[in-house]
Amino acid sequence: MVVVGLIGKTNVGKTTFFNAATLLEAEISNYPFTTKEPNEGIAYVHFRCVCGEFKVKDNPVNSACINGWRFVPIKLIDVPGLIKDAWKGKGLGNRFISVAAMSDALIHIVDISGSIDDEGRISKPGTGDPVQDFREVEREIVNWYYQLLKKNNRYIAKWYRQTARIDLSIYKMLSGIKVSLEDVRFSLNETGLAEKDFDSWKDEDFKSLAFYLRRRKPTLIVANKMDLPFAEENLKRLSEEYREYIIVPCSAEAELALRRAEKRDLVEYVPGEEMFFVKDRSKLTRKQIWALEYVQERVLGRYFRTGVQQALDIAVFKLLSMNAVYPVADEKKLTDGKGRVLPDVYLMPPGSTLQDLANQIHSEIARNLVCGIDVRLGVRLPKNYRLRHRDIVKLVVALRKK
């Protein structure tokens, strides 16, 4: 399952984002390290389901289909707020960073209204600096990578002497935190360290490598609390400072309010949609009416979406370039072996093949895979066919001899 981590300072709204995305009631309070342990939950990314294209009523099993949108589960981790010197272990920060590093992608949440101080305490909007907050958290993560490299310096040197390959030596040490060999090679080339003898590396070399390794982790920025004063001018500053990042305007509070209202059958709302509909206004309290009107005016009316679902979708489909693929047993009826229409969809990494899909479904299918059939085109697909987003494929498996 794809893993997305939420990082940021305390009180930027990570737990609210997490609760909105998962509808789990993780503790929300206004003090440093409210989240004592990383919270894990199931969130969903969504895309236009193929059921509309084929005009069929689907029967989702491992996912959900709502109003023609297929929602596929991912794991979401709410990492406790990071503060200065977290990489040294302050507030157990180094352990939390290690959890973040093992995510496939990161969503870095900032309080774009500037309503937290340097220590992550709630303050008046406009008194804090979200640009500086982002910079500080990123510095903590880079320092953690640096510490990891320095701490394992001996082992890297040992493997380097055995292999004369610095890329393989560093990769061997970092592979457990989802750093690929390609990540290591890119970082070594960018720093000019690929051809430099490891025994002559200086402290600045380790810091430089740590910086580029951090940048290789797919990350987007969520500018939370967009409905508050000073948010728009701070968003402009952040966008100018970090042009290389995708930045998503967001109001996690608005999304949480809408999802809770939908759960209580007060409104019709599909996550990621630009609007909601009140089912029966007479059943709403004054406070609920005010809250929904606020969401409509201050969030959806200005930014069209709350940003929560959009951020998750961008992380998985843009940053990670995942492809959603439907396997079926009957290419004519689009059913599985039990007659269910389009029951399953799998998120496959870029470059994944038909064989990779078979491996993910079942080892027996993988062992006996012969080929595949493209349902749309009706053509035979080899086992090394590279899957594309929204592919529907039949896996042809050899019958076992009795």
C-alpha cells in the first residue's frame, strides 16, 4: 500500500488534515507534541472510474465508487510536530523523522496564516512566518539525513573498500528508508562526490549529500488555514520562495466539517468536489448553518475545494506517478471469477508490468501468468507490458496439470 506522511510544525493542522482524510478522531489540542506517537489511518485517493466509460454498475471490493469516482485506499501517517533540534532527539523528533523518511511521499503542512510562533504555540494570525516554519522543518530533516550518514560512516567506508562503489555503499545503508539507488546516484552527481574518494570526504560533503537526498523524497506543500487573515499574502511569499514545489491551498477544518456533516447525513458531499448540498436546512442548528455558510463563502467560494483530497491525489498521481489498474477475469463482462463487475483496482508504480500486477494479486497467478488482454483494444499483451493509468486487463493464466 502507498504510504504518505504528514510533516510540519506543531499546531499547523496536521492532525485536523489527518482526521479529515481518515475520519479518525486523533487528539487535537494546542500545545507542542500533542501527537505523542505517529497516527496511522486509511485515506483515499480518487480518480474518474471506468464504470462510466463502459456504462456498467460496478461492485467495488478493495475500493469504493461514489458518483463515478473510484476511491482507492492508501496509508496516511500523521507524524508528530517537529521543532528545532528534533534531529538531535528533542521531543523524540529523530524517531518521528525516521517514520517520515520511510513514507513514499510527504505532505509538508504549513500554517499559511502565520498563527503559530517559533515554538509551535498558537498565536495571532500574521505574527508567525510560514516561510521560516517550512525552512526550519526541512532543515531538521536534512540534519537527520546528515546524522544518519555520519553515524554510519564506518560501515559505508567498509563497504566502499570492498566494492569500490560509493553509490552501492551508501544505498546499502539507506535502502531501509526508501532511498533508491537512483536517488543516491543523482545526489552524488549533483554534489560532485561521485568521483571523490570517500576517505577524503569532509563534513560539508556529508551535509551537501544529505540536502540532495532529502530533495529526492517526493514532497508537496499544503498551505493550510487559507480561510484566515494574512493567508493570501503569505501564500504568495511561499510560492515565490519555493517555486520548485507544488503548493496546495487548503482548509483542513472545512474538509473535516463537511465530512462530519456528510457522515451525519446533513449534507451531500463527495470529497474533492467543488460543492455540497444541504439535505434539510430545518434540521441544522444555528451553529451548523453558520459553519456551512462559512465554508461556502471563505473556502469553496474562493478556492473551489478544501484542498485535502486534492493534496492526496497530487501526492499519489503526480509526485509518485502511480497508475490505477483494473484486473478482470472476463474481458467481455468486466467481471472477476465471482461475477463482480470491476471489483478491484491496484495502484502500480510507474514502469510496472503485467507481471508486477500478477505478483501483487497472488503468487500463484504470478507463477502461471501467460499473457494479458487489453480490454479496450482486445489485443494480447506480453508479460513485460508496461501498465498505464486506468488500464483494464485480463490476466491469462496457464492451467495447472492435475
